Amino acid sequence: MRADAERDSGSQDVAPPGYPPDFGAGERERGALLSLSTLRGITPRKLHALAWRVGSAIGCVAAIRSGSAGSPADRDRIGAVEPAAVLAQLNACGGRILGPHDPGYPSAFADLLHDPPAWLYVRGGQLPDQPDRVAVVGARRCSALGREIAHDIGRRLGGIGIHVVSGGAFGIDAAAHRGALAGGGVTIGVLGSGVDVLYPRSSADLLLQIAGRGALISEYPPGQRAEPHHFPARNRLVVALSRAVVVVEGAGRSGSRISVDHALDLGRDVFAVPGPVTSPLSETPHEIIRDGATLIRGADDLLADLGYEQARADDAVAPAGLTDTELRVWRALATTSLSDGVARAAHVAIPEAVTILISLELRGLVRGVGGRYERTFAGVSGGIEA
Amino acid sequence: MYGRVTGVTVLGVGGHLVTVEAFVGRGLPALTFTGLPGAAVNDARDRIRPAVENSGLEWPLRRVVVNLAPGNLRKEGAGMDLPIAVSVLGATAQVPARALTGVAFSGELSLKGELLPTPGILSVAISAARAGIGTVVVPYANAMEAAQVDGLTVVAAGTLTEVAGFLKGTWEPPPVERLRPPATPATALDLAEMRGQHQARRALEVAAAGGHNLLMVGAPGAGKTMLARRLPTILPELSRDEALEVTQIHSVAGLLRGEGLLRQRPFRAPHHSVSIAGLLGGGAAVLRPGEVSLADHGVLFLDEFNEFRRDALEGLRQPLEDGRVVLTRAVGSVEFPARFTLVAAANPCPCGYDGDTRRRCMCRPDRIQSYRAKLSGPLLDRIDLRLRIPRLTKEELLGSQPGEASAVVGARVREARERQRARLARLGVTCNAHLPGPLARREARLDALAERLLERAVESMALSGRGFDRGLKVARTVADLEGAETVSETHLAEALSYRIGFGEQEGLERAG
């Protein structure tokens, strides 16, 4: 399912957008979709073209079986696969499959002109059509700060009823999902594995919560494990589903960069949260900001730019309710991060500085990381939550 | 034709007196041992005759039976060579029998009749003195050890000829006072050499003052090893009893280099590939002390902590709890003292750069998780102080205040230890780290502000039950360093700052 690999090679592609009428409709067509979803050699783009050539999913199966389409491995596979078995596995996890004309199949996928998914596995609730959806993506291996920002953005979006879309992975993805759930919102996880495969394992709880409050969706059949080449294809669905894409942290040549390319192809708005210029995790955000993405400092900017909320007057440089000494320590953290350095900059004794740092940490304004102290996003943005 | 002398066999660190009887009678020339000789003693069978003959003495061309009593105790160690040889000399009247009473002998012989450096001589001397024996004859190389024991005349001999001469009254042993120990290089290490790392230096001081074990997590090159090596320099000096125990263990392990008494606290840093026997003690024929015992009254530094074998780390629990290891083998069970301060160091992730400000960590999240999972477990519960060691930038290094010297810090540590000793004597412990967990709350004596901070910490930091006790013990030590009766908010805050926010990694609980 490589969507990307042939981006430039499909010049003779003349297939219209969407799928032929009746493609995937009815019991037998559904069975054909289940069979087709297990193939590994045929890309969404080729399948889309084939669908228009033969007009139905059953036709696609026949073409692959006869060898006029797909790889030899696909031919062997299509002969061996039992649609009923795939369906049983799907039912076991409470999932379902949608054809491109089924209710609930997101109409936004029509924007994927050449490679819209021909089927969609869904686990969880009904996807309401035409809601406002925003994708929050970024590094799996992110910083604590990045996680807080993604969480905050997810929470604020979720809180005003915007669905948060992400890839269900570690790091920024997980933080955005968690934030949306914490804000009482709906969130959609687009997986690179079958909807019954809860990967990464340690995120299993989160993924189940996403299925409970929103949905897990995937192009891959039940039981299929996530593989690295799935993720670029998965990213195209994340982007296609959303009206805007927010990038929080990403190192060079990251998956986020691929998502941004998709977003530009599909005409989606791109937002990026900047970071320190010295941090490798700022590479992607800074690069795309230079390429024209909109810089946002957090959820407030995003909501204002998307037209959901008025921008908040930006006067909160320090959290309210700090004593003078606490304020000095807080300000010192702008330029230093070691406890003795803070003490020197704030003109207090080291034990006193440590006491204040711990007290600020207990209030969620400061965080200890790697033997250093830094301000939390909650502290900087003024909003403190549990 | 009968001779009888006293030897000493060393099991573990303890010496046990052995009566060595020799009988020379009719029969083909042979030497037979009875009385449970161990492997090393049996090994002496062919060594003793050449040693005697090469010393200008005569080996009886008759049947020689040597009995080692008591018969229920296995005799180990090459130190039995000398008493066996002397017993034969006594039986053949080459030395006067009355010269043999009130003297204990120990030492390994070479084929030429030289007395070789022998492990465990300090233990020999201690047990001889305890049994009321006035004189020990030991190898010259080990004389300084034996001389540490009060009320004992030490005869330092270089050869079997000299021993025979001493017994006949024809050779005068050199007075041991004149034996110069080889100059030990004074430790050049000092805490003042540590630039920056204020928090870590302070944590070392707290560890030294309260006897707390310490875990340091940080990138390679952050200074973990440098810090650990300086912990012994701020620990109080060894008391005489402690020094004797330390010397005894090193003597048994054959690690003394002619020193009399070891006065520096040991620092042992075994590599993470160390075997269980190497770490905890053991061995096939002779049970040797392991690294935990060699670190007795000193510091055991385990770098790359989570690379150590799991079963070896599990084995550390007994010594950490009881201050000793008990090794049980077919030959019997032996106990070694092992009361050390554990300093563990680990990288934050397999590549070492997670959380670093300047270098990017290349590890996959699941690898980091499994790497850190190895850090958890019951052993970690016995480590009160945990901290991240940041890699400092050049500016931070240059901008830091010069650190205090070991002597200055050591003085505060000594006073804090005194205060604890006085306060905790009624509980049977000597330092805050050894306080039983349930008593930590009462013994810490928090003032009102500290109580409030503690409540807030419990609410917001997910402080576990054990983490709670550890925090209180450390806070108590911080207060003791200041000479304060009660634990204040500042003391507790400092204690709370010594923990690792492993919550930095998603899905992981704080390890603090």
C-alpha cells in the first residue's frame, strides 16, 4: 500500500475521482473488498485505476486472479483468502468495514483524487460527516515540552467540539489524542495496522479509549501488524480527513514532513509550533514555517487562525499569584536551567532556590528534566490544569 | 618421634586454630595427612619435603603422619605449609619442642624454603591473640598486618631456615617496628576538582552524611564516575575496628601489598560483566570475598547499572539489608562482612543522550522503555537518592562557582554522622539510611511548613509509599547536615529534588 512511491509515475492515470457507482455495494462486493484488503502488492492508486477500468470490486478480484492486474503474489493470495475469515476476525474486535459509498465513509477522502481508500476498517463510533477535524502530528520521540503543547492543543480543540485526528503513535500523536480525551472531545486514530492490533502495546489503553470516544480507522485488514512503509500511506488519510494540520516537533526527514507534503497537495492549512533553533526537534517545524506554514505559539493562536475563538490578549508573561522571590526564580529560568545557576540569577541562596523550584514544580509551573529545570507550557501560557 | 605446633586456617575472614601433630615412625618414606585437609593443604604434600631439604634441614626418611585437629573442620589455605613443616622439624628434634608452645605459625613455602606472601595473615594474628597465644611466626611480607594486633609478638621470617634458627635461638628476627610499609600514594582525589554539578556534589554529601545509596542517571561524559570516585574522600575516616575489618578482608583476598592497616575507605568498581561469585564472593576450592565485601565500609560503584546480570543484582539485596553475605557451599557456610554504600550509575537510554540539550537521542521509544524497566525492581527501593546528571555546557562549567574541598565537606559529614549516632542509638542503627521505613515519619520530625509541603507533594507528585519514606530519611539527613532539630520546608524540598522524573517518558511511572 505505497501511496507515495508512485506519486510522480501516474501520468497516464485518467481515472475520475471517487469510485464507480455500486463499487463495494452489496454483500458480494463487500466480500471482494475484504479479499482485496489483504493484498500487499497492489497500491491504493493502482486499485483505484483498476476499479474504474472494471467497474466493481468483484471485477478487481477477477482481474487480479486472471493475472491482468496486481503481482503474482497477489494472485496467489486472492485465491487463498477467505473473506468470511477476515470478517470473523473483524467482528471479533467489534470492527466493521465501509465501502466508498457507505454512510460514514468520510466524504473528505474524495479529495484524494488518485488514491482514495477503496474500503475503510472502523472500530468505534460513527464518523459524522463534515465535522471540523484538525490533525495534530509530530515526532514520536518528542520532548516533554512538545508533549505538553500537543496535549494542550488537543484538549482545547476537543473542548470546543473539533475532532482531533492523529496517528495513534507514541509521542506527539499520543499526547494529542490524550489531550482531546481530557478536553471531553472526540478523537480519531488512523492506524498503520489492523484496527484490532493495538500497537504500540503500551498505548493499548489509549487506543481503546480512542475507539470508545471516537474511532480507530485503518486501510489494513484485521491482524495486520504495523510496518514502516504503512506510515506514509496512513499519513495521507490523517491529512485528508482534516481541514488543517498542526506540526509539533519533528526532526529532519520525519513523517511529519510527509504529512505536510500531503497537506499541500490537498490544499489543507498547515500550522507549526516553533522551538529552540538548537533543538533537532525544531527542524521540521522551522523548515515548514520558512516554506509558508503558519507559526502558532499554542492553542490560542491556532483557534484564532481557524476562526474559532478570539485571540487572547497576550499579557501573561508570568503565572499569577507568585511572590516576589518566586517571580525572580521564574524569570531566571528564561536564561538558565541548573539550580545553582537559578540561585545566582535570582539572587537567592541555593537551598531557597531549590525550595522555590520544587514548590513551582508542585504547582505545575516548572518541570525537572534531566537534572535541569524548565518552565512548563502551562506555566507560560497561564492556563494551569491538573 | 612426635611434634606438635599450632597453625591457623582461615575460613571466610575468620581464623581457626589448628593443632598440627607430626608422628615419624617406621615404614616406607611417605607423608600422610589426616584430619580433613582441604585441597590446598593436600597440595602441600610434595612441596614441604623439598622446602625442608633446601633449607639445610633434614627430612626423615621414614613414614610421616601429620594430623590436623580438630578433625571436623576443613583446613584450607597454603598458610598451613609452615606449621606442617615445623611440626616435622619438632618431631625429628631439629628444633626444641618447648620452643613450640605459645607460638602460632602461618605461611606458604616455596620449594627453596622461602616464606611467600600469604593471604589472611591478619586473621591468623587476630585469632592467635584471641586464643592467648603470644607469638606468631609469619612471612616477612605480611608482618605489618600481624603487627596491627595488640599484645602479640610478631616474628617476620623470610625463610624456613630463619624460622628454625629462631626456634633454636640462633637467629634474631628483625623488630617489626623497623619494617617500613611501602609508601602508599596519597589519594590525589578531591571534591574541589569537580567543576559545576552543584546538585550532584551536594547529593554526594547527603549520601555520605546519611549512609544513603545513590543512583546517578546521565549521559556519558557527564561526570558520574568522577563524582562516585570522590565519595570516599568525604566519608569519615575509618575507625580502628573498621580498618581492621577492611584490612582483614583484603588480607584474605590476598590484595594487601605489604601495608599494615588500610586507612582509606575502599572504592570498588567492578565491570558489569562480573560473575556472581566475583560480585558476592565464592569460588571452587576456597571461598573468596567478592566485590561487595572488598567494598566493606567503603563504596561499591556499579557503572552501567542496568547492564549487570539480573541475578547478580538480586544478590545485592542481602548485603544491602544485612551488611554481610553468607555463602553456603558443600564445604560449609562462610560469612563475609559487606557493609558498603552503593553508588549506581546508568545512562538514561541505550545511546545515553535522552534528555540531553545538545545531542539527539537516537533510541526507539520501546527500547528506552525496556532499558529503563531493567532499572526498576526491589533493588531500586534500597536507593534513597536518585538524580539526573546533566551534561554541562562550556558556559555552565566556566560560570560555576568553584566547589568546596573534600576536607570541608567531610567535616560537615562527620558532624552529621555524630548527630545521627547520638539520636538513633536507642533504635540500634547508626545512620538515617538504615532507619526502618515505618519509623521514618516519626524520626524525621517535620515542622509545620514541611508537613504542608509533604502533603502537597503527596497530592501532586504521585509519591509512592516507599518513595515517601525515602524522601523523609533524606530530608532528615539534610537537616542533620545543618544541625537542625526539625526538618524544615527547605530541607524537605531539597530531598524532593533528588528524584528522577522518569515521567519524562510517556507511559512510565516516575521512578522517584
